[in-house]
Amino acid sequence: MSGLKTALLLGALTGLFLMVGQAIGGRQGMTIALVLAAVMNFVSLFWSDKIVLSMYRAKPVGPEEAPELHAIVQKIAMKAGIPMPRLYIIPDAALNAFATGRSPSHAAVAATAGILRALNREELEGVLAHEISHVLNRDTLISSVAATLAGAISHLAHFAYFLPAGRSDDDDRGGPLGGLAALILAPMAAMLIQLAVSRSREYSADATGARLVGYPDGLIGALRKLEAAGQRIPMHAADPATAHLFIVNPLSGRTLAGLFSTHPPVEKRIERLMAQGR
């Protein structure tokens, strides 16, 4: 059911992208939008992991530099039946982590220096199992495609509004009202769809991660610590375009940026985990 919901949401994002393209240039604009969507999906497929790791100045680490991190991830990856992901540490005091990569064989897990210091082993296992669950469920690919298309819709909508509204032989062009609707409605719809994709994936990764380690207590304790720390130590370098990748919203300490969270409420996540452990 979760997979079907995600497929429908991504299909809706692509449909919005084509709608804005039609508002800009009729049938020709819709064709161009379709080509652009294919190009952006290709870029996000092969290079999104390198781009986001570079954005956060993540440094690769091996078993010598981070023995506990390496041992935990290796154990969970073996249990999940996937190759050992590449490991990175983000030089940031905030408490957070994310996974990226187009497939289990091209995956990376990154944790902040702050989270490695603040969590005990059981809590760290819960967090890392959550991230490996994203890799196992191929959520990293889905999230990258959703973010790329949602961002592109917003940019195209602005073009639709500011382009001249002159009549052409293509009677499918939306005109000024179509451009105005695209400017206002399409970015809002794209944002809501992206949030829905990300939120459904977070619940699923929580449940899968708890099953991988055999208990939900570690992740429950970690989520409580991460929620409390997020208000005090936000990630100042966090970008809204990549906020959905993290285990908790890295923008939660910023009033305006946190209005539309890519994550479900931590309290709801904990409630589901506690029910799972009964």
C-alpha cells in the first residue's frame, strides 16, 4: 500500500510538471517539460548522493576513524542483506543523520559529529537502522526524484507567470490566468505531494529499522533526544531542498522554514513505534 501511494504521488508530481509546461507553451511547452523531467530524473539518479554529501562537507570514514559507527552499520547491513554502505561524518554539532544513493549497492550513510557524541549505542543502532531501512526500501531514490521535480515545478511556475500572454496558434496555451494559477497552485501542490512522499517513507523506515535491530526502544530514545536538540542546535547549513533526507527535520529550529515540515511529528512516530513493540 505504501509503495502504491508513493507511485501515485510521484505520478502526480510529474503531471503537475507537465501542466505547468503546458501553461508556458501549450503542447510544445508540455513536451519540453517532459524532456526536462527526464533529464532531471537522470541527474538525480546518478549524482544526487555526491551533491548532497558535498553540500554538508561530509567526510568519508573507515573503521579506523569511526570504529563504533562502522561496526554498527556493518552488523545492520548484513542483517538487512545489503552491501556495506559508504560512511561519512558531517562536521556539525546538530544531532542528525541521513542516507543517500540510488540503490543499496551505491548507498551512503552520513551522521553528524553531534549525534555520535550524544547517543548511546542502543540509540545509535536505532538511528542507523532507520537510515539503512531507507536504503533497503529504496527511499533515497524516491526522495531525490520527488525533491527534484517539486523544485522544478516551482521554477517553471514563475516562468509561466512572467512570460508574455499573447495568443498563438497553439490553442492549448493557458494564457495569463493559466500562468497565474501555475504560479500560485502548482508550487503549493508540489510541496504538499513532496511532504506526503517523505512522511509516508519516514513511518515505514521507523518500523523497518525497529525490526532490523529487534526492538524499538533505541530509536524511541534517539527520536526524543533529536527532537529536543533540534530546537537548541539546528543545522545552520541545512537546505530546505534536502531537509527530507534527514531522520528529523534539520530546519525545526527556524520558525518560517519549519512551518511545512517534511517529517511527521516525532510524537506520532514514537506512538507507532511503541505500539509496534507491544
